Amino acid sequence: MTATIPFQPFKTQGAFSNSFNVESRGLTQGDAQDDPAVRLQLCSGLINPTQENFLWGGVGVMECIATTETNVTGSLIKKPTASVCNAFTVFNQAFHGVTTASNSVPLYVAGGSVHYYR
């Protein structure tokens, strides 16, 4: 079973109570700082087609080395294990995430691509 995006076109909601943090200093989970050196290390990979959960920026993942046949789409991104977590997904340059009326966070589904940092 693969993950499905929760799509409810007429449901809208405000912010959750106590969800605004005034001490964030402008940092957001899943976004890398604007730095040319960091930007050049941005990678793109294919989410495992059998992935059961969708992904979003800031989630730890496991990067599997791409074979010659799949090298065009990048490495295969899988769910991390208790002992292996070698990358984090990010929102940087990821304009292909799906947003809905009930959730403004871009979500990435199985079989799609996602950007990450090692």
C-alpha cells in the first residue's frame, strides 16, 4: 500500500494553537540556509515506489546508491532505519511538492522525486 495525499478540497483551517514560535530566528525545518557552497551540494533522488508514507522537508531518509540503469533519476530514497539515516529531505528548489487546501506543507509521494542533502 502506498501513501496517498490527504485531499479535502473544501476543508480549510487556521493555525494550530501554540504553533507560532517567536524564537525561530527565521529558520524553518526543511530549508537550507542561502549559501552558495551549500546550494551546490543539493541532490535529487527518486522516492522508493513501495514507500508507505509520504515525505516532506526536514525528514531523515536513507540514500541508496544509484545503479547505472537508474542513474538519470538519481539515488533511490528510502525510509531510514534505526541504524542508517544518511540524508535529510529539503524544500529547496522543490517546486513539485503537492499542497492541498487542508495542508499547506508540500508533500512528496512514492515514485516521485525529492531534493535532499547528504
